[in-house]
Amino acid sequence: MIRTSVNIIVHSGYRASAPHSRSASTLTNAVMALQQPAWHLPPRQLNQPVLKIFNSLTKTKTEFIPIDGSHVKWYNCGPTVYDASHMGHARNYVTQDILRRVMSDYFGYDVHFVMNITDIDDKIIVRARQNHLFSQFRNSATALSADLVSQVSEAWGSYVRENVSKGLPDEEKPSRGEEEVRWPRIDGLARDQSRKLECLKRDEKFDMHFTAANRTLAAIEAARHSLSANQSSGDTALSLVDESRDILASALDKKLKDTVTDQSVFRSLAAYWEGQFFKDMARLRVRCPDTVTRVTEYVPEVVEFVQGIIKNGYGYEFESSVYFDTGAFDSSDRHDYAKLEPWSKGNRELLAEGEGVLSSTSGRRSASDFALWKASKPGEPSWPSPWGPGRPGWHIECSVMASAIFGDRMDIHSGGIDLAFPHHDNEMAQSEAYHECGAWVNYFIHTGHLHIEGLKMSKSLKNFITIDEILERFTARQLRLAFLSQLWNAKIDFSESMMTGEVKSLEVTFNNFFTNVRAIISQARAQEDQSDGEHYYNEAERELMKSLYDSKTAFRTALCDSFNTPEALKVMRDLVSRINIYINSSGRKTNVSVVEQIATWIGDMLRMFGLGEGQTSEIGWGQEDEGAGGVDREETLMPYLRVLSSFRDGVRQLAIAKNDNALKEILKLCDKLRDDDLVSLGVALDDQEDGKALVKLVSSAELIKAREEKRLKLDAQAAKKAAAAEEARQKRLAKIEKGRAPPEEMFRPPNVPEGTYIRWDEHGLPTATGSGEELSKNQQKNARKEWNAQKKLHEEFLAWKKVQESGAGS
């Protein structure tokens, strides 16, 4: 119970006496006697949900508790920059951006978001060398020659033996010199789907290797044909080289890699693709990280970090490389190795993939041990270290850079699920080994795999769609909607049907909703600001406002449930359906204020997800591209458009009121204004029951598309109707033609086969069959029935013929 004393202010007519006067004493006693009544803390009717995140460290949804109040330390694994960004990057980084926006813009956390750029890595080194050596080789190919064809052929043969053969059964693997002879059999095998599947089981890259080899062989054969025809121009040489790029680049690297000594070759490749990556992220509306780290900028810190791990007893040196001792770490009472995927500890394939194609396995105490520092070989970039010239291992970079920014503990570490083991497990191990701490990361979150039309996407298999390619087909908003409509940590099967079905439907639903609401609000503001005596806040409005607050609660509950964005979208979509029903049923009595409040909240939440930008006061989810220097198109154009609409309304009402056929032309002009003239300006007019059109601003492309779709539909309907009419006409003509024979002749040749009947009565009805037998009573009855039907048809034929003749005569 809380009791509060208050002082009472004396009314204006009172004149205060001296402090010790009797009147002052009386007033003081009165004041002390008056107190506020007791106040009770209201009982909580509904507990606020708390944010829980699916934590890969527990494989459960766990309550999110930051280390430092509302400050969230978040490290996200960035890209290895050696090629174009693809849909896998879009899935990961757009999804991480959504989660980051929810954390900061919705839950209000102060997020420090750090992302690294891997600009030292085996993939970068190999790709940079190959590009460099191929470029040199291409520049030297100034003419087609037998020697050039021989070089490409030799590279092709090696590629077939070393790569294509991995997927072939033993009896089909060609020996040196018989690659071309055996190729027709290999080609047939690759075109047989069942046998090809067996090859892919032996080597998942078989299809990629076969395709590269087949393309190169075709180029070799074309080059030989050119030489035999004495064609040796530079263009024919370049055609051979370019078609053989994949195979030549690999062969040149194997032969000449030691000759690449210029370190700028590696830096320039990584810098170029880093720039392209961030351009792609901007196009996808992914916010820039608060801090970007690059491995090349942290090499001294890497060396110091590795020394600390060795000092703590968890690292050892062998032939100028340094390895992490997983055995020593895992046997420590303070540590556990492979917290994320302990079942993958012995997975040699994953371990080898994590070490890279240039790594050596010699000198390691255990197959699970991994490189902290790699001794550089000729043709590789290097930095000085106590162990000799070398470069950082892949896993160490994130440990070093994240520790440099956040120290020995962070709240969130994120990345794609394919990085969980060994990369993230190794990160944690070496970081906890360096800091001698039990937990370097509190929450590990992994985005799910992306499949394209049911197949797992892989850059190494060349089964990927670049961001450039996907943005030619779909917008950044549509891609983000696709990811929002799926759980962030679930596998996504990205397909054409998903984008043109579910995603397109969702976008259209919100588009139409915001277009209608903006038009209603604009129309209401254009009218006189004077009350009509009605408050328009009745049961329907109370229910609608309740739906808004219930939706806000459900929306928050969904996001607290490990960022359940599909459920959050459903909450908003259901609310849109309710308000659409309200608008359609209330007509001119719509409470615009209620509608505006709900539309504003929905727009704010869609903006929060990163689905658009624009002014915070704007109704809608904002524009993908603000442009126009911040000019409010709606505010600028609406006054003029309302005048134009009012003109149309007046003309239309006049024509309807006079009911004169001549005025139909005015209505046609009105329709032309609506359907043609204003459409190209991005203006839609919706006719209403009271005769006043609702003015909407819509993309002219959308209106034109909708108009053409409507016309095509009407044309299809008209064509269908015309076809039906023609079919009916043909049936009518067939029926009329059937009535051409008089009933008296229908049972006589040539209307029946000769000899069918031999006697007839005066009406032409048969009385005896061809064999002389009299017709039975039943046969006579049927004949009479047919005769009557033909008589009717013949009368219709004669009437039709008379009409045709009179028409021709006139």
C-alpha cells in the first residue's frame, strides 16, 4: 500500500498571516489531515514474451540475455572474396540483415555489428594465380597454330584423366593417350541419366567436369578444322583459348604457379570482388556493418594470437607451420572441442575442406588438428613470423579480429549452417584456448541452406545464380519477402513457383492495401474539415482497434519466438484482411483515423524488416528507390488530379441524369480518360456508388500491365463467345441442311440405300422392306415418328430458304 501526502495551494482570496499566527496554525493542521486514498498496484493481466533465439550451441530456443544491458556484441562471418556474389550470399546476408534490424529497430538493442572480409585464402590464391597466368597465356595467343592446339589438347587429356575420371567406373577410365578414343563412350555414359547418376555418386562434380571437357574438346576439333582450312587468325586462336579457359587455367597453374611472385595479384582480385560484394549488398538493401575487418589488416595480431595459443599449450610448430592441438584442448577439464557438432569430429571430408586445397597434412598429431599459421610456398603470399614466412590459417582470422573488437566474450556469432563445422567449432576452440575461457560465444545462430529448384546450390559445382542474374528477374523487395516468409534457420527451396505464387501474392496484397488506404486518406483530407455530427467510432471501430492491439501482441510474440517472421507476416496479412472487410462494408462511413493508424503500424513494421525506405509519415512500406530528390509525388500531383477527377465526375453524372443516347459519347470520353490517358500518368480512378471516383497513384507500368491483362482477358472472352456463336451457327446450318429433303422423299433413294424398301404409301411412308415383308407395327410407328420430325425440319428449311431469297432480292 502506498500513501502520499500533498500540500494544498491556498485559494486566491486568502491573505497569509505571520508564521506564528493562529490562522496559519489552523491551516497547517487542516493540510496535514488531508491525504490521498490508498493506491494498489494493478495485477498484470498478460506477461510480455521474452526474446528467445534458436541457439546452435544448445539446438534449442534459449532466452536472449546480453552481457552488457542493451548493448549487443555481434560478429558475422563475411565472404571469401574471389568470385561474384550469388543467391547463397543473398540468403545469408539478407537474412542476417533482417535479424539485425529486428534486434535494433524493433527490440531496441544497441547492436555493434562486425563483419569480416576473408581476403587471404586458398581459394583466392588459386583463383588469382589462374586468372593471372591465363591472362598472360591469352595475350600470347596471337595466331592459331598446331603448337597451340597441341598445348590445349594436352591440358584437356590431363583434365579428363584427373577430373572426369573421378566419376567414371574403373573400366571406363581412359589411360594417357586414349582420352579422345574413349570420349564417345564417356559422352554416351553422361547422356544416360541412370548411368550419369552413378557417376555423380562417385563424384558430385562429375557433371561440371564433363561439361568443361566436352566444351573444350569441341573447341579443339573446331580449331583443327580451321587449321586444315588454312585459317589461323588471332580470332580463331582466342576462340580456342576462351572456350578452354577452365581447363587451361588449371593446367597453367599446375605448371607455372611458382612463377607468380607479385603479391598485388592476390590483393587486386580480393579488392575487386569485395567491392562487387558490397555493391550487391547495397542493391539488396543490406545495411553496412558497423565495423568491417580484413585479414590482411590484422596479420600482426594473428601472429601474436598464435603465440598465445602455443604459450597456453594448445599449439605446436612443424616445418614453419603452426597447428592447433585438438587433443590437448579436448582433454582439458576447462574445454570441449566441437561444441556445435561433436559428431563431426572425425569427418575427414569436412576437415579437409576446412583446411583448403593448398594445405599439407604432414606433421599433424591428429587428423582433427588444423592450421593456425601456414608456411607459404612459392607462388603464395607471405608475411614474416617467428616460424618463417607464411600466412594465417582460415579459422584463426575470425578469432583474432572478433577478439580485437570484442575481447574474450561476445553475445552473438552468426553465419551460414555450412560453416558450423569445422570453421565455427575451430574458431571457438582456438579463441577459448587463447583467452582460457569456457565460453567465447553465448549465442551461435546459423542461417539454413538454400536449394534452387530442389538442388543444393554450390559455387564449387558451378550450380549457382549470381545476384546480378536474380535481380534481373525479381526485385530486392521480392527476394527479402521470400526469405521473410521462411524461418531464418530452415532450409529454403527457392523456386520460380514460390516467387510468382506466394511471394507475388503477398506483395500484391500489401500494395493494393496501401494504395486504397492512401486514396481514402487523401480523399478525406480533400473534403471540408467540418464535422457532420457523427463520431464514426462504434462497435466495428472498437473491434478494429482491438484487432490492431491484438495483432501487435501476436507480432511481438512471433518475433520473440526466435524471429518467427513467417508468423509475423501472417499476423499483418490477417490484419489487412480485416481492415479491407471493414472498408468495403462501411463505405462512406469509414473512420479514416482508425484505418490510418493500422496502415501506419503495418507500414512501419514492413520498413523495419527492410522492405522499403521513405518518409516515416508515409503510408506504405516505402519505396525501394526513393529518388526524385525527396519530392513527395503524391502531395505534388494530387491537387491537379482531383480537379481532373471532379471534371470527369460532373460530366459522367450529367450524361447519366439526362439519359440521352447522344450523351453516351461523353461517357466514352470519360472511360478513355480513365483507361488510357490517366493510366500512362500512373493514375487509377475507381468508380464508386455515389458517383465520385476514388483517386489512386499507382505505378504506370502496373496500371498498363493490369489494363493489358484485362484487355487480353476480354479478348479471350470475346473470342470464346464468338467461337461458341460460330459453333451454334454451324450446328444450326447442319440442322437446316438436314431438313432439305421433304418427308415424302426421306425413305426413298438416295436418302436411304437402294433396295431398303419396295413399297410406300401416298405420304412416302414405307410399307414393305426390300425383301417384300410388310413392316411391323413397331417399325411403322418409328417410321411415322421420323417422318414427323423430318416434316418439322423441312418446314424450317423452307422458311430459312425464303428468308435467304428475300434477303438476296433486296
